Amino acid sequence: MMALRCNSVNLKKDLWSGHMYLVPRHDGRIIAGSTVEYEGFDRNVTVAGMRKILSGAISLVPAA
């Protein structure tokens, strides 16, 4: 998961789509994440993982 800030998006409620979610926070951040990953548990951040979350966020909210 990652925290995003996008001034052009005013998300009022949680959005879910398949394995992707966006959760607005009171400070203006949007928490974006993936609910399922079949790779086992690994705390390392990867470019591929970040790209997957960002692509999913944009598919849910194209203005992002």
C-alpha cells in the first residue's frame, strides 16, 4: 500500500474494485493498495508493486 496526495481529486468515500482499494484520509492523503498478492510476505518495496498500485488507482479515479 502507499499514501498518495492528489489535489485534483476530492475522494469522499472508500473505493473498491477487484483487488484494488482507495481510502481517503482526513489530512488529504489517499491510501491506495492491493488486497491480494500471491507472492508471500515481503516488506521490500518494488517498482513493479508501486506501478501496480498507481495503475490501479488511476483506473479507479482517472483524474488522479
